[in-house]
Amino acid sequence: MDFSPVNDRNVPAPNTAIPFPVDLNRVTETIDELGYHFLSSDDRVIVPWSDHRVSMYFSHESGQMLTVLGRLRMSLDMFAINDAARAVTQWNAERIGPTALLHLGNDGEVELKFRTTICIDEGLSVQQLRQFLTLSLDTTAMAVTYILERFSELSFSGAGSDELSDEQDQSDLVEKISGLYVPTPVESLIESLTDIEWEESDMSDEDSEEDYLDDDTDIEWETDDDYFQPDPEDESFDDSDIPHEVTLDRIREQLHDIGVMKTSGEDDFIVAWINEIFLGFFVDNGPTLLVKGHWDPNMDATRDFMKLFMMCNQWNENSLTTKAFCHTDDQGLQVRVEFAVSVAEGLNDDQLQHNIALSIHHILQAVDSISKEATGKSVVEWPEKDN
């Protein structure tokens, strides 16, 4: 490979048009470029706002996830939980993101949170990361405004508010987060790959590439020229990894590639029955890749709402990738589960296939969990259970 130096240590520059690994430095630099004031530690970034604050961190859920979590600074009393549940349900049903949820504190207070997550297993381009963070912060602020319009007591102002805000922000910097991890810095990955390339150039005919790769080298990044700034005159450069528009034809093709052959639909959606669960695939406004799962228990919309809401809310508290919420129609109270990822900057084939596979897996897991808790039996037909 031919690497072009970009600093005194001769570290090559990633090709910013192609997805490459995401680390905390990339997140911090992007937030700084967007003009936000922020605090940071070794494993997270905090963006303070007047009525809420936002934490950004990495965690695991069937892969590596970058999560943006907004939290209101004030909490509701327990007596307001029914109204809060209705407001959260309305937001989740009408808005693609973020996922709104309630958290019940040890003292009975009701805290409202807003979560947006993206999978980084296949990396993100500079444009994709910037779009995700911008959209997440903007929609979180919209969700906060929506809640404040319904619960004015959550407005955070008055004497001592600045001091309390600082205390909350500092506490968020050290608060324990389930599944938290710190990705390997991108610069270290690049340097590791560069070192391997230099070693390869010195190998004798008897040496093999595996001798160098197996030497306890922890590399999660492909050794591919396309990850670095290409030479414009290099005719071998392949732009297939560059993200491009997500269309229904591409979604259908990727579904077929992972074994979902029976699909139907119109010009603006695809539907499939997977493990006896109805799933719809859309490219919604934004644009956003939206996958929606349906479970219709036809429960009583009045009597069963709070029970079913708490089941969906518990799922949302424990899940990173999907949003479960109650839906009422002429037949009664139903459950919908959504997986969404912004595709304004496009996705390459690896990213698209990976997100489709994740959406199916986690939607089925959500329906399985909620239906078992609600009825004692899963409505998902798992093939392995027939063996």
C-alpha cells in the first residue's frame, strides 16, 4: 500500500467518504465542529442544555453501538405517571426518534429519557457520523420541548439551577453505564496497520503475512486500501464501499441475500412474514430506513394500557436498538416495535445488510419478550424450537 503522511508520525488519513471505525475522539471532534459546548471523560461525552443534558457513549447489544441519551434535569412525581405514559406513547407512535421512555427512581420519581442509537460494526463515514449526531441532538431537543409543553413543572430554572446543572453533568461523567466500553482509538488502528505494511515490505520469500497478523495483534479493521485516502491516479481504487442511496430495491436484494425470499408490497414499502411476525420495511422521510414489527393481541385499550405500556417501557429501557410502544386501532390495544437508522448520507451494502439483519433480530426478540410477559407464551415461531 501507498500511504500518504498527514502528520509528523506519518499516520495515513482515512478516506472520509468511506465508513471507518468510530472512537470517542471522532465523536468529540464532531461535536466540537458542530459548535456544541461539551464535557468529556475517558469513556463518554456530555452535552449540557438548560432543561436537559445528553450523554454519548459506546455499548454492546449484538454488536457495537454508539448511543445518544438525553435526560431531563427535573423529574415528575409518581402521581403523574399515567399522564407521562400517555405522552411518551404518543411521541413514540408519531415520531421516528428518539425513543422516549420513563425511568422510575428509587424515591418514586419519574425521570424521562430519550435514546438514539446507531450500530458502528461496519464503521461510519465522516458525513454519516456528523449526520447522526446532528439529527440525534436536534430530535432530542424537540422531544424535550414536546414534554415541557405538557409538563411545565419540568422546566429547569430559578435560584441554584446553574449549580445543580453542573452537579448533574459531573455526576453523568462518572455514572455507571451497563455494557459500557471504550473502542480502540482509530489512530492506534491506523498505526497498527501501517506497522504491518512496513513489516510486510521487509518480509523474505519464506515469510508469510499470517506470521505477522497472528502475533497477538488485535485489529478489528480490514487491511484495505479503500480505508485510506486513495491516489486519484490509482486505477485499482474501488468505490463500492462508498455509501449510496437506500432504496426499496436494495432492501429487497439484501433481504434475499440473508434468506428472506418471500416479500411483497407496493411502491413505497416491503412486507414480509418472518417467524410468523409481520414486518414492514420503509424508506421514510429524512430519509430513514424504518423497519416495523406488528403484534396484535387485541387487548382492551383502557383496562390493559398501563400494563402493556410498562412492558414496552421496560423493553425500551433494556434495549438499545428498538422502540416498542402501544398502538390502538378498531380491534383494541396492539404493540408495535420499530428499528430506525438515518440514511440521509446513504449506506453501503455491508452497512445496509447488517442493519437489516439487526432490525429483524431485535424486533423478533422484542415481540418474543413482550408477548411472553403479557400472555405467558411467545407469538414468535423460532425454528430452533422445532428441532
